[in-house]
Amino acid sequence: KIIQNCIGMINVCSNKATDNPLRLLDQTNIHPSFYESVGLPDDARRMIRQHASKYSVYIQKRCSGRTLSFFEDALLHADDLPFVRRSFRKITKSDFFENLCNLKFIPSKRGKAKIYEMCTSIQSARRSHLYVGDTISCRVISLHSRGITVMTSKLVKGYIPIGKIGDENSLQVRSKWIKLINAKPPLIRPGDHIDATLVGINYDILHLILSWKVDRSRTDEHHNHDENRTVTHPVTFRKGIPLSFKASLHKWYRGDIHSGEEAEEALASGNRGDALLRYCSENIFCIDFKVSEDHVLHVQIAEESRNGQIRYAVTNSHAIYEDIDHFYVEYVVPYLKRFQELEACPRSFFGSLTVAKSLVKAEASSTRKTSWRVFCSKRNPLYIAIIICSPKICGEHVLDWPIRMEKNGWAFKVEDPQRLFSSLDELIKSCHSRLHCLKK
């Protein structure tokens, strides 16, 4: 048994009416100090201490990743909470259990079995961890015209009201708030991480004040103003905290572009290396940059929170970047260099894969020699492959070996993916040895 922050209850079920529930509890991973606060008889404490040395106690530790959590008296698994992870710290003695003085056993009859529920007040546990005036991080669950529903970092559901009932400016405040959430793209979305200040605790729900700043001039030109304004009362927005918002403040962001075709038209008259940023879906952006006169590359990046900081990750790799500029230097610039090397290759082919295979096959059948091309898809420049046909080794069959561009060179995608070649010529030379291996 693992007690999750001692919020909730543990059911001890006995099929025999004569069984002592404490004999079942001593088989769980609960430290004796936990029962000290319950007020058990001395013989029960001695019985538990006899078995205490055989078991360990684990408490939940907060950290980034995934974990189990309580949400409105129900246990939820970590798949729905991506900002915490399952991690437990082994303890032998803890004041945490000794301070739980409100625990008690409640006997109840459900069917033939005797069930003893060891309960603790959820609201008492909340009050022991949250105090008025605390600033806590929250994750937005839902938005509506009168407020925001959030999940706090303490795994407690909270509500942030917009405006005050009876306030003269309440109608004006809500009208500004509705314009804010209806913006294109919206400045705040479900899933965003924000900071809030606790102003009151109710039996049913927590009342919070949102503390968050937003750039004053929210346009595509992105004038840099560090001034803060109170958009709603008592709501103040803070720049750069929520996800799907920091990237939209970048100078490359284009809110009027929604597809790859529109991005290609916008970059048609630009130079090599020009880029723009557009919104795709929740926490997902796409960077479109021009690699040649006829090619525009589309790369999706995910905006995510790592240890309280917003970072970016390419959706088809495990690389992490601090910001958009870091992504451009570490990903786009090396790709431009590799692409120039690809264009300089005399046997490079840009177009359709079917046409490339037909060309190589026809050339090999006429000369009876090995024919090859470095193929790059015109629709998706990320797909690059060596198309090769050798009548002596593979007959009329055409082989395609996908390759990928790396920061420091080239590599095969399938076989030996860890080996890097400093140049495209070295990778092409290695293809001859691969052909001989197929012959053997």
C-alpha cells in the first residue's frame, strides 16, 4: 500500500468477521509512526512494530514528469498530468505522518465482509499545505466567460473568477476577458502553465487570483513593450509563462498564415535561410524556412515545460532547444549547409521517388553497370535517400537507402544510425562497401 500524500482513504477488507483488521494493516508498507497519531492500543502498536522492520515506507516526491495524483477525491493516473512524474523517495522516519492527528477508523458493513475505512479530511490536508497568500503554479483546465478552472501544483482543483459581483467595472472586465480568450491565436489555452495567488479556501473549491502578464501590443509586428497593464480586475497578465504563447511573441511569428502552401507563397520572394513561424495546434508550432529557390522545409516543434522553463523540441527527434533562435542556430543553419552540399552533388535528383527509381533502373539496364542517384523529395525535403540499382548484385531490383542530415554530417537511418560521415562524398563511398556486403 502506498499513501498518496495521505489524501483519500485505504480500504481494509476482511472476509471473516473474526479477523482483526490490524493484522491486515501490518502487512502494508506503513511506518509505525503513522499509527502513533491514530491513538491505537499499546498491544496493537507492539504488533505493528514487530513487522515494521520487514517493510519500507515510500512517500511521493514532486518533480517534473509523470506520477499518480488525486483529483476531486478520485485517484487519477499520470497519463493525464504530463507535468509530474512517478517518483517515490524511501523514508524510515517522517514527521509527515506524525502530524496527521485527524485519522480515525470508521467501521461499516457492506455485504458480509467487515470493512474498516481509515479516513482523513481532504480539506484539512489542503489547508495544511496551502495558505492564503501563497503563490503556486497552475495548469489551465478550462476557460469560460466568468473565470478559469485550473489544477494547482498541489494537485488541487482551483477556480479563478474574472471580475467581482456588484463591481462597477465587472461588465467591462468580463468583456475584455472574452476578447482575450477569443483572440486568434488565443493568448491563453487549456494546458497553459500560469502562476496564481491563493486568496481564499472554500470547502468545495479554492479561490485564486491570477497573476500573469501579457505584452501590451499584441500584433504581428511585435513591438517590444515591457509595460504591464491590468486587463481584468483582479487579473494581471505576465509575459512568457503559458505554453503556446511565448513562441507567438517571436519576430518570425505570422498569425495570418495557417498552412504550408501559404508559407511557401510568403517565402517565395525571400532569400535562402528566411524563416517564419506559424501556429499548428495546441503547443505545436511549425517553422517554415527556405532552403533553395524551389524548396521550403516545414519542421514542427513542440513547446513544452521542462523544470519550470519553456523549451522546444522537434517532434520527430529528441533534441531540446531553449528558444526559437537556439533552434535556428542548432537545426536550421546545419541543415542549410547540408542542403547546399546536396545541391552541389552532380548526381542529385529532386522530384518524385517513382521517377528517380525509373531513371536509375533504365540507366542500369542500358549500361549493365551500377547506377545511383542522391534523391531528395520535392514535397518533403526531409526525405533524402540513396537510390541505387546494380544488375550484377540485385538484378532489376532498385534499392533505396534513406539517409538523414545531422549537425556534424550525414548518417544512414536504418543500418548503423550512430555512425556519422563528415561529408556526403564519404557516405556515397560507403555505399560501395554496402553493395559488396549484399553480394556476399
